[in-house]
Amino acid sequence: MSNWTATHPYKDKDWNQTCDYCGCVFRMENQLQDGHNESEEYYCPECGKEFKIRACITPQVTLISKRTDGKTDSYNNN
């Protein structure tokens, strides 16, 4: 007998997030799957700052509004 949730991932709550380094706003889409969730990284689309969440695959990130700090550096270069 197969486990339906093991073969059919489902979406968790998607949300808009503001990067605390550069101020850009992006949408983070997360998927969960019973028994397969681990720590996954996702990155700010403007400055590259790393964030982590528990998920079954790397979350999808979509830029909503550009950075507001007036800089062009990446998070890893400071």
C-alpha cells in the first residue's frame, strides 16, 4: 500500500517576505511532504542573503519589489 502524501507534496503557506538586509520584498513558496521535510535554503533575489525553512524541496522565490537600501552589494560581500 502506498502513502499518498509521500507521492503528492502539498503547499504550505506561501507568504511575502521583506529581506532584513536590503529591504526588497519577495514571495516565498514552500512545499511540505510528510516524512521528507528537511532544512532547505532559499535566497533573497536581490542581495543573496540566505534564509532557511523546513521543506521537502528548495522553496521557490519570486521578486515583488526591488531593494530599498540604495546599495548594489550582495549580502556575502560585507
